[in-house]
Amino acid sequence: MRVAVIVLLGVHLVYAGTHSLKYFYTGVSRVIDFPEFTAVGLVDDGQFMYFDSNTMKAVPKTEWMRENEGEDYWDTETQKLIGSRQVFKNNIQIAMDRFNQSKGVHTVQVMYGCEWDDQTGATNGFHQYGYDGEDFLSLDLREMRWITPVVQGIITVLKWSHNRAELEYRKHYFSTVCIEWLKKYLQYGKSSLQKTVSPQVSLLQKSSSSPVTCHATGFYPSGVTITWMKNGQDHHEDVDLGELLPNEDGTFQKTSSIRVTPDEWKKNEYSCVVEHQGKTVTEKEIRKNNDFSETNTKTFPSSLSIEEETIEI
């Protein structure tokens, strides 16, 4: 399970299609240059709340949350997350014991939430645990059971899958409670979130021997498709697609790189095609840019009202 906490200074949403409410929790085994416990909440991939064990306080990250939820809400969320912090400390020790680890920096991660399609009404829920960046446990709501890809998770799978009352609670939470909070948050931000921003697209190359990078940036919402064409045909060889990353203004960026020799580039016609919200942008000319970087991005390794995570593995 690869998860990342996305820290944004602003956000614009499109109030149509599939929407999501996600929470990321991360517990770290010992003090490093990062809080031992963090929690981040995202609506449609934009951050709206944050908590860490250094500040010990849940706080809003959007103006629409500040305007619509008062101190009682944030005090309640804070107390829930303080409880989750202790559970994560216990879970890290349990996981370390199962993996026969006695020292080192280790992490337990949780990602959970729900999705709602405002066109069809379809909903979906998800709840996943990771340990040291690898899949550890996940909830199969269709089969109403927990599953694990590693032997160290079997003890927990057997325990949790036999707790039918807990499974029914989670089914109700993800199909009803979570969806209700998602809709509430969308309504909170409706007046300021109905905006679509198209991407700016550039072809960048640090040197003639470097891969050519198609860089799409400044777009919202986050859904974007980047593909390559060679002489008018779809081209998939030697292509590496980058991860979605946030910009500080609330928009997103994404890259796709292609490895091609200078001679091949001269003899053929390559182009990058970026599709976003039904619009297509095509770029063919390389712009040299030795300063190309992602310095306007802030990402951290990870983590409605918030569901309280108080179950030990």
C-alpha cells in the first residue's frame, strides 16, 4: 500500500462525478524528523484536516471547514485521534514482534474512506493497513472479511473476520455514515469549489541523453491521462508514468517520461497527449530546462467525522 499525505494550501473541486473522502493515519516506531503519529483527511484528494502528535490538535485546512465546523467538532476529533495515537503505538510493537524486529524505524499505516458517484448514486468503501510501506491487511466489503498477503497478518485476519458485529458496523459505516459526511463536506465547500483548471503541458529534457519528460501542471480536479504518440500511433514502450503530486495553490501536477535516443527523436514524430475533463492538450516541442524540479510540492510519508481507530492488530 503506497500512501502519501498531501499538504495543500488551497483547493478547487468539481462538483460532479465520483467523489471521495479519505483518511490517512501513520504511526512511527520511534522519534525521527517526523511526528510519531499523523492523521490527514482528504475530500476529492484535497486536504481539509490535519492532526499530529506534536501539536495534539485536529485543525481545519480549508476555509469552508473553518466556517462550518466549530470548536466542539475539532475538540471531538482531537480526542478521537489522541486515542488512535496510542493504539498505533501498540500496533507497531505487535507488528515488530510478528516480523521478529527489535529495533529500527518502522511504520503502521492506515487508509480508509468511501466514494460516491453523484450521477449514479453508487458507493464504495475501503479500509487498508500497511506495515513498512507494504500491504498488511485490507477489508473486503463484498465478501465481508479481512484478507492479508503475508503470514504475519493471518492472526489478525482470523480474529477480525470472525467478529461479525464489527464487520456489520464497518459495512454500515462505509455505506452510510461515511457517505453522509462526504456529502456534507461537499455541500460545505460547494460555493467555492466549483472550478475546473486545465493543465499547462511542457516537454522537458535536462540533457540530450536524458529521458524526455511530459510535465502537466496546474490542473484541477486531479484526474488526468498522459499518453505518448509516435508517428500518429499510440506508443507505450520505455514509458514511465509518475505519481500525482500537489502544487501549493491546490492544483496538481503529473509527469510521464519516455526513454528515446536523440537520433530516434529526430527520425520520428513523438508527441505527448494530456487529457483532462474532456479537453486534450498535445505537445511536440522539447523545452530545455535544467532547473526543472518539483520544489513547489510538499509530500510526506503517511496516514465524518473521523472513525476512531481503536482496534489492535
